Amino acid sequence: MFSYNICNKADSEIFSKQCAALEKHIPNLQKNDLLLDVDGSQTQRYTLDDKGISVHNSKYIGAVYIDSDVDLENFFK
């Protein structure tokens, strides 16, 4: 599992920009459900070659971060 810290506070704009960047730079990325929590947190789920990628805008943790079964650094060089 790979984890990427994007921002040390919850931020809807940064979350949206990060999702857009993944969608732009990763070929064959399949967008799945956007999950909304009662506290306003958001999780956008993706699939790439049967592996999961989740972008989180967590109000509880206070961060925007990605959990991924795929190493994403190769897509952003």
C-alpha cells in the first residue's frame, strides 16, 4: 500500500484539484463512487487494473491524502 500526504488540512478545492490531476495523468483510470461522510469528509474511489486508489478529504483527520495499491509517482515525473 502506498500513501501520499497532499495537504495537512481538509480542503475541498485541493481535493478536487488532486482528483482532476489523477484523472488527467493516469491512463485507463476508472472513476468510481464519491463517498460523503456525515462530517463533510469526501472520498473519491478509483480503479486501475483491478487495483484501488482512494483520494480522501478528511475532516476528522484534517488532511487531504491518497491511499493506493499502485505507486503513483511514475505518473507524475
